[in-house]
Amino acid sequence: MAEQVEKTAKAENRTTSELFREAFRSYEEQRIAKILERSQKRFAKNNPMGYTEVDVARMIKEYRAEKRTARK
């Protein structure tokens, strides 16, 4: 594998350090994308109605308004 890295670096006029940095960035991006995908699936499962933050804020405001009206 080391030989492949050196050949690739030479062919692309880059250093092996540059290749490793790029490879690590790519790995991190893929890892983060997988984490986000799992989080989104989990969120969708726990939020079957598809509520957004805006929806929640609106519903809280409506609920509080109903409570105020009921007290009067």
C-alpha cells in the first residue's frame, strides 16, 4: 500500500502527506454523513408526524394562547 501511495503522489506531483490529509478529510466527511443519516432516520422514527422546530414553536404558542383564553 505504501508503494501505491508513493506512486500516486509522484504521478499527481503531490506529497504523501497531502494524499493522507485528503484521504482523512474524505474519511471524516463520509463518517459524518453516515452519522447524520442515522440521526435523521432515528429522528424520523421518533417524529412520525414530521414536525419541525417551527411547528413545535407554533404549537406551543397556540397551546399557551388556549390556556390563557380558558382562564378568562
